Amino acid sequence: MNMLISESVLTNRQCALLTVGQMAEADRRSVAAGVSSFELMANAGAAVAHEIECHWTPRPVLVLCGPGNNGGDGFVTAHVLAEAGWPVRVAMLGSRFSLKDEARQHAQRWVGEVEALSPEVLEGAELIVDALFGAGLSRPLQDQALETLAAASHGTVPIVAIDTPSGVMGDSGESLGAVPAVLTVTFFRKKPGHLLLPGRDLCGEVIVADIGTPKAVLDAIAPQTYENHPALWLANLPRATSDTDKHSRGHALIFGGYPMTGAARMAARGAARAGSGLTTIAVPEIAFPIYATVLDSIMVRPWLTPEDFGHLLNGSRFSAWLIGPGAGVDKETFGHALAMLATGRPTIIDADAITAFQDEPGALDRAIHGPCVLTPHESEFRRVFDPFGDKLTRTRAAARRCGAVVVLKGSDTVIAAPDGRAIINANAPPTLATAGTGDVLSGIILGLLAQGMSAFDSAAAGVWLHGAAAAEFGPGLLAEDLPDLLPAVFRRLYS
Ligand SMILES: NC(=O)C1=CN([C@@H]2O[C@H](COP(=O)(O)OP(=O)(O)OC[C@H]3O[C@@H](n4cnc5c(N)ncnc54)[C@H](OP(=O)(O)O)[C@@H]3O)[C@@H](O)[C@H]2O)[C@@H](O)CC1
Ligand SMILES: Nc1ncnc2c1ncn2[C@@H]1O[C@H](COP(=O)(O)OP(=O)(O)O)[C@@H](O)[C@H]1O
Ligand SMILES: [K+]
């Protein structure tokens, strides 16, 4: 867990993710700034060789080179390792004489044999370098590339991927025939495909190497996509100071359903642990005894009629609301969600309250006019938003359409703002796949919103804190454990 401390010294610039197109632009701008393509490729291949030397002792290496610049990087890697005394063989898809420009120049420096790519070349290799395709992948793998990589994946020989495992789409993480690498060395910045599934799982460990791209290139490109990290929001995370009182830390209100009462209670504990000064669950009168007997610092307010609930919302004491956990998919939930949104105050629409809009998604779009966060999992998302396209594209389009921050959950949660900014989260362990963890997540985000943090920052910070809390616990996690794990995560963040 020391990772939290060292990670938080990263800057937000280092968390930027570049698309394949932006990476090509970075290349062009580097050249314009005086760093040649030849030099970039030399640095890229040398960085891969360096990582291999750091991870393994010398052993027979087979470098699989493709017909583009990814293959060029492979020739450099082969050359550098051979110079260092490693036994290296090279196999290539196509002919090295069809390589262009700097890839051709680097391939010419390889004096050894270049074998034709086929599964037979794998014989005797104890480390495989996959330099077949990177950013230029344009179609599914086929024939020799597909067969050779498939054969490589059936053995136990580790595979090191250059830039991406061949077959992974850099922008979407989609696999068009890729096999898992144990290590992927990429350059300058990660791409979304290094974090989106299945790409993230296929990459293994990812190392980002500096290949001499000038720093100013990033400002010119102005990336809109980031990997979630405290560097993005830590400065805006609400912190109590000596002149703070509980009222200045916000008052979070959660709609408490019946008969599913556990969900709202867990959300409330998430909000309170995230720092909300006061936390109240508003519950139908029939459920009041159930809630009241199991809550201490969290307050319970009974309401009798929807009008009572409306009056509660129109009072000025609450700084943010949440509806969804345990709410029930019905007309009442639909109406209460609209009433919350009508106040223009920060609102989270989660779970059942998202599904309540399935017959009328346009009503959600029309109602959102203040800070708002939607936290659907994939099924809930599909009920109200367009299901087409990769996860990043879909989440962005949803946020743009409805005007809210959309958190599309999963192992690779995407957080998108209506203005096009997006963050991909990668710290969530699979132990989160257990009932109720989503309720705690919406509660944590609520606790931050209630304290005045922006919707986008609250969503990003909430998702990261949720993942870090789960990682803190390890196997055997229950949703109700999560709120009590937050203090340790905060302590480390602030140390
Ligand atoms: N800053 C940077 O970004 C730097 C990037 N660098 C490196 O450059 C790499 C990108 O190079 P790249 O653009 O030449 O593309 P690359 O991945 O080699 O493939 C293109 C070739 O593959 C072919 N092809 C595609 N799919 C295929 C398939 N399924 N089956 C068969 N063929 C297929 C495609 O053919 P086409 O689609 O044109 O018909 C074309 O011939 C990048 O990943 C990184 O390693 C570094 O050198 C330095 C700095
Ligand atoms: N395999 C996984 N790896 C990491 N995080 C996961 C995984 N599966 C689910 N999660 C996370 O757990 C939470 C589950 O939320 P949700 O599906 O709404 O569950 P519930 O409705 O039971 O609360 C989300 O934050 C999601 O991102
Ligand atoms: K590759």
C-alpha cells in the first residue's frame, strides 16, 4: 500500500492518455521540434531492451517483427539485446525490404538471419518479443500472425509486447486476436486500450518509457482522457480545518427505500465516512423503525406522503442528494428522482432510479440542469443510453446527451463529463464484485458532493477511494466493510 504514497507524487500530466491519432501527432510534433523519427524508434527499442534486461537474465530471445514501425522497434530491441550478449533470433511477417523509412534503416542494422513468421520459429525461444503490430493495427489478426501468437500463448514462454500486445486496439482495448503478454512497454503516455478491458488484462505489467518526446507536445495536443489517480483531484478533496463545523461539511440526504433497507444504509455510511458533516436517510414512515434501530450518527427522517418528501427537498438544509440504492423501480422512484433534479442541487441518480427512466430516458435528459452524477452498471446503462461503441465512447456520448457526469461501472469504470473529459479507473480489485458495493460507491460520491466538490471530481475521487478501500481489505470483502476502510486510505493519501 506504499504505492498510494509514491503514486500521489505523479502529476496530472503524467496521467494523460493519448489516442492512436494523438500519439501519431505527438510523433509529428516531436519531429518538428527536432527529435527525428529514427531517434524516437532507437529510443523505443532501447527502452524495451532495457526493461527486458531488468526483468530477466540472459536467455534465448525471439523477436517477432511486423511490417510497420512496431516491427522497426522490434529490430532495435533485437540489436540492443544482441549487442549486450543475449542470444537473439528475429522472425518477420513479410520482408524486411518492404519496411519503410526509419523502420527500414533500423532493420538494415540487423546483420543476423530474418526467419519467416510461423509457429515453428517458436522452438527454442525462452522469451518472446511481440513487435508485430502496435498503433497501426487496422484489422483482425489472421494467418501466420494469428497462428504464431496463438501457439506462443499455449506455451509457458513469457511474451513481452512492444507498445500493445498485437491485436489490441489502442483506442478501445478491444482484442482482434491478441494473446496475453506478461509485460508491455509503451512510449510517452499510455493509450486508453492499456486500461480498458480486455486490453488491460492482455497487457500484463505496463511500463511507460520516455523516448525523448518533448514535454511541450502534450500541451499542444491537450488530451481529454486520463487514468484515474489522486493527482487529478487530491487538491480539491475536501478537508476539515480548525474553523470547520459539521454544517460547513455539508448535509447529505439519501432516499431510503422499503423493503430493501440495507442499500441506503450502506450508502449513508459511505457518505459519512467520505466526510459529509451530517447524513440523513429520508424513509417512508413504515420503514422508520427498521432504519432507526440500526443507525447511530446517521439520522433518519420519516415521510408519510410524496408531498412530505417534496417539502423535505425544498428545505435548504441539504447540500446533495442520492436516490437509487434499494429505491425500487416504480413511478414513485421516477417522481422522487425528478423532484430531486428539479432543485438543481447536486444529485446522484443510481441503481433503481436509473432503471425507473427506462421507458422515458428523455425525461432524465430534460430534468438534469444542476450538478448531477449517474452511476449505472452495464445493464442499467443499456436501459437508458445508446449501447453501441466501446466503453469510453459510449460513456462520453451518454454524458454529452444527458448533461450529467456518467460513471459507467465495472472493473474498468469510465467517468465522463458532458464537456468531453473522461477518466478511466484501474485500481478496482475483482473482490468488488459482490452485492452492495455499488451502493457504497454512490454514498462515497455523495459525501464528497455534499461537501462542495464538483460532480466530476467527486465521481473520480469516489471511484478511486472505493477501489483503494477494497484493495486495502483483500479477499472476503463484503460491501459493508468498505466504509470502515476509508479512514486508512485517507490517512495514506494525506501522509
Ligand atoms: N510516439 C510514437 O507513437 C512512436 C511509435 N513507435 C512505434 O510505431 C508503432 C506504430 O507504427 P505503424 O503506424 O507503422 O503501425 P504498426 O502497428 O507497426 O502496423 C502497421 C502495419 O501493419 C499492417 N497491419 C495492420 N493490421 C494488420 C493485420 N491485422 N494483419 C496484417 N497486417 C496488418 C499495416 O498494413 P495496412 O493496414 O497499412 O495495410 C501496416 O503495414 C507504434 O505501435 C510503436 O511501436 C515508435 O517507433 C516510436 C515513436
Ligand atoms: N470484477 C470487478 N473488478 C473490479 N470492480 C468491480 C468488478 N465487478 C464490479 N465491480 C465494482 O463493484 C461495484 C458494483 O456495483 P453494482 O453493480 O451497482 O452492485 P450493487 O448493485 O450490488 O451495489 C461497482 O463499483 C463496480 O465498478
Ligand atoms: K506489439
